[in-house]
Amino acid sequence: MSSPASKGRVLVLYAHPCPESFNAAVHEVVVDTLTKSGWEVDDCDLNAEGFQPVLTTEDRRGYHDEPDNIDPVRPYVERLQAADALVMVFPVWNFGYPAILKGFLDRIFLPGVSFKLKDGKVRPGLTNIKRLYACTTYGGTRMRAMMNGDPPRKCVTRPVWYACGMPKKKYIGLYDMNRNEAPKLKAHLERVRREMEAM
């Protein structure tokens, strides 16, 4: 039986340090399903790769100096620019991104990469990305997240989405992890699998 035709290249951006975590299970389902569905998967495990999230003094001073600004992080920029789709897998901590993921956005979503200035206006830079998905978990309930503004959801579905030239987007969140039991966790993994199959 022949393998499915390639759907393109997908960058899976994973940001959880613990292999025994539920996020690790979500990550495994994402990578496995996308691979079986015909995607060429670039699995970027930020913790395993030892990504350095801190924007240094030197990095900040050269932040706007295109194209030299990408030199310190060129391999990651190239992986992002080679992708046709982006899937972010991460936990929500303190109603924000894990530091390593926030650092990725700070260091890789650079001028000339994620956005371009044209005629004094900001324009999307990652128009190669046609699909943007986020798979995430919250310790608290959806209501609690909403009362705190749900910053991760807004960041994915607004600035990250805009940087990608307004592609197809989906935010797949599982709330109330502090009280979720096995049936709900299993059902969520099945939902992730279905969403990845349909991507």
C-alpha cells in the first residue's frame, strides 16, 4: 500500500519539559497523526533542543537590523519559513505561555520574518504558513481563563495569526486540568487526533 501524497511541511512547536506530562501525550498524538496523514513533520521540541529563550542585550540592539538580525537564530527562522503549517503544543502557565515558548516568539518572530514594515504599516511576514493550530491545556476552568482575559488564546488567534497572513486557524484548548479525569483526557486526545486528520 502506497503512502499518502505529501500535504506539505508542518512545524510542530512543542513547549513542555516533562515527558510524562499530558502535554507530551498531546504532542505524540499530533506528530503521529500528522505523519500518518501525509505531512512532512518538523518536530521542534524546544526543551529537548535546548533552545535559549532569552533575548540578550546584543540581540535587542540588533533587533531591527535586517537581515543581520536573524543571524543568531537562523536555523529556527529557516525552519519557520520552510513550513506550510504551524502547530503549537503547549501548557498555559499563569495565564501565559511557558517562558521557552514566549522566548521563541521574542527571538524568532523578528522584523523581516514574522512582520514587514511597508509604507509605515505592519504587514504579515509568514505568508508561507496556511494553517495555524494550537493545542493547549489550562489548569483552571474556561470561565477563570476568560475572567483573566485568556492571553494565550488572544495571542495565538490575533498577532500570531496575523503574522501568518491570516491563514486557517484553530485553537484546541482543554480547561480544568486540575480536576480532569481519565475519560475527559482520553476524549481530548481523540479530539486532537480528529483535528489533525482534518488539517
